[in-house]
Amino acid sequence: MAEDVEDTIAAIASAIRRYFELHPDAVDTVVGIQQWWLPASLLDEPLALIELALDQLVEEGGVRRTEHGDGSVSYSSVRHGRMSEGGNDASDASGGSR
């Protein structure tokens, strides 16, 4: 992978981490993340790069990928839902909210 692509993926991953720091209960799809979570400088990046950044964050263990019955996929922080569930990891199967 070209160095500039790797830098872009790293910038996207960093922006998503920052968003989760500010909004630990956020849940959204890759399209929603592109439209609402990323800074203006990254809004035109292809969905494929955003997905690669999300895959990296999932692999690192900070982000959860949830596949829903309708085939959609959402992403949330692994901390999502822990406060309301008494420390247990809870997954939001409703499709999410911001």
C-alpha cells in the first residue's frame, strides 16, 4: 500500500478515535461515519479507506463491528453500553444512534 494511502487511513482512524472519545455511545454505519464523524479534510475519502481504518480499529480492539439481520453493519466503541449494563459489554442491535 502506498505511504500516502497508509497516512490517510491513519488520519481517518485517528479522527474516529477522537469521535469516540467525545461520544463513547456513538453507533453508526461506515456511510454515517463518513458523513458525520470525519473532519472536512477527510470527507471526500473513499468508503474503502474508511472501512480499512475501521477494520484496523476493530483489530486493535477499540471498536466493535456489529452485523445486523438486514445485512447492515454498524460500528461502536467497545465501551458502548458498559455504564448502563453494570460493566458488561452490550451490543446495540437496533441500528444505532449518534
